[in-house]
Amino acid sequence: MKCFYCDFTAFSGQNAAADRYVAAVLAEADLYPKTAVDTLYVGGGTPTELSASQLTALLGGLASRFGPLSALREATVEASPESASEDRLDALADAGVGRLSLGLQTASDRLLKTVGRSHTFSDFKRVFRSARRRGFSLNVDLMQGLPGQSLKDVGADLDAVLGLDPDHLSIYTLQVEDRTLFAKREVELDPDFARDAMDETLGRLAAAGFRHYEVSNWAKPGREAVHNVGYWIDRPGLGLGCGASGYLDGVRYENEDRLKNYLEAVERGRRPVFSAERLEGKARLGETLMLRLRLVEGLSLTPQMQLAFRPELDALTARGLLELVGGGCSECLPTLRLTREGLFLANEVFREFVPPFDEHDRRQTRETK
Ligand SMILES: C[S@@+](CC[C@H](N)C(=O)[O-])C[C@H]1O[C@@H](n2cnc3c(N)ncnc32)[C@H](O)[C@@H]1O
């Protein structure tokens, strides 16, 4: 069953297609020139829905193409507490995966039911400890702003998770996405609650020795997600699989997100790309700004960026969402970063750097949606 907030690509009742899917992902890799890979991320969903032998086939196939996973700078697999069984954890460890990202969302059994999760917090703890015994570096995903969640619940979630001693935490404010059960139920978000929850989180995690390094991510020193940071600093990446996205030779592409179309394309020897775009000029600069601003340390603001986005930068700075620091000497560039308020309203900031840039075009895009 899909979680009530989730709009990620997912299929039910297609277990029979899983072997075919694994073979297709590996065949898709062969449709690209050999690339040197130094990080691997299997996720954006729940890969541990595959069986242990399918995971072994997938990861073994990737290793034979890109080199042993244990030799990569980082190899992460996402997992849900329901599916991360002992045999699957063994398969991941044997394949050389060093990092697991576990979706918990909340430690409250009442709220887990509210969001459509079928595991309890004790199920999660069992999986977490089992993964820990195998030596994985561990991330835990939490969500805030869930229907019926109080600030006390947020504090209790943080206490419960910190008690397990994870290496990394990803904490997301609920977004009500179209085509989800929450959208159908017209779940409403409370920005004041999100702000209070984030305040509580920033304080608690700093006190527990976690560094806030990206809008939604905290890490113990040296445990930052190398692969994800690569995405935020615009490093190229090969994206494989149904609904995957990638960035190669200056082109961002997205794959088919319909399983049938994806499988058919790959099996005919065609790259299953649905859309591809080479970003240039202002769009390119805007994307770099938007991605790098996700990092709490911000970015060095180049004169080209300043020139291209002067009105947006002035307006966001005047609203107290962005700040410019340093840049006092003739050779050094100022650092642009989100303020604390900007961290709460990050999506409002990022929107300004994504086309269409003209207010008239923006209004038209909104109206045709
Ligand atoms: C692709 S999901 C992976 C889920 C994980 N494999 C599991 O099932 O436990 C990645 C994370 O994004 C977050 N997420 C997903 N949908 C969200 C939404 N609508 N609003 C906020 N966060 C969301 C959740 O914390 C989730 O664990």
C-alpha cells in the first residue's frame, strides 16, 4: 500500500515484473557510454520491495559495470521498515552497500497509522538495530506537519530517533502533493506549526552534535550524504530506472514513469528518456542558484548571477529570506545563503530561480495548470 502523502512512482500487483525490471535497469546502463562512478544511490522509492535475490542481481549487475560497490565513496540504498528483512539486509551488506536510508516518518504509532504506514516504531527499532549490527551508516527520514501531529509529538520523535544514535537525519515538512490521498482529503498545512517544529528541531539536533548542512538534512561530522551533495552542487549523474532523472553532458533528463513504456523502450534497445533539456543562459544560472542554496553554507555569488537575478535577489534579501555575507575584498565573491526565515520558506525562494522568469509568463503558467 502506498503512504497517503506519497507521489513517487510506484506500482502495485506487479511483483511478477520485478525480475524483468531488474534486467531492464541493467540493460539500460549498457545503453550509455561507460562512465566512472564514485557514488551510488538506489532509491527515490523503496528498492527493498525487491526480494533478496533480486537485490543481489541488481547490485551485482551494477558492480560488474561500475566496479565493486564497497570501493565507491558511498553506496546508499533506501529501505522501509516493512521490507528490510534479515535476508535483504544480508544481501545489501554482501553486495558492498555501506549506507542505508530508512523511512520512519514518525515514532508515534498513532501518527504512523494516520499517514498509511503499516509498521510500528518497535518494528522500526528492530530493523535499525539489525542494520546497525551489520555496520551500515544509517540515515532516518522523519516528517513534520503531519495531520494531528503536535509539537510534543515532534519533540518525542526527535528524542526517540536520537536515542537510536543515527549518523544522519532527513527531516521533511509535509507537502500535500496532487494525486495523493492527502490531497483528496484536502489536508491543510500550518506554516506556523512548520516553523515552530523546525525551530525545535534546529535546537535539539545542534545540541546532539548534528550539523545542519542542507535545508532538510543533518549529519554527524563527516557523515553528510556525498551523493546528494553532488546533486546540489550540480555534479553530473547517470539516472537509471523507471521515473529516474539524470544529468549528463549538461542535459537534464527524465525517464518514462510508466512501467510498460519504460520496459518496452529498454527491451527495444532505446534509452527510455521521456524528456530532456539542456539548460542555458539564465535558466542554467537559476538552476545552479536554486540547487546550491539548498546547502546551508550557501554559494559564492558570481557577477553573472547577480546580473541575471538582480530584482529577485534584491526582493528576497529585502524580505529577509536571503543574506549576502563577505565579499569585502576586490577578488572575493560574496556568499549568498538562506537566512533562518529563508530556511522555513525555502520553496518560495527557489521558485524565483526557476523559469518562467517573467511575472506575466509565471501568471499564465499558474493559470493553465
Ligand atoms: C522516496 S521516500 C522513501 C521512503 C522509504 N523508502 C520508506 O518507504 O520508508 C523518501 C522520503 O521522502 C519523504 N517524503 C515523501 N513524500 C513526502 C511528502 N509528500 N512530503 C514530505 N516528505 C515526503 C519521506 O520522509 C520519505 O521517507
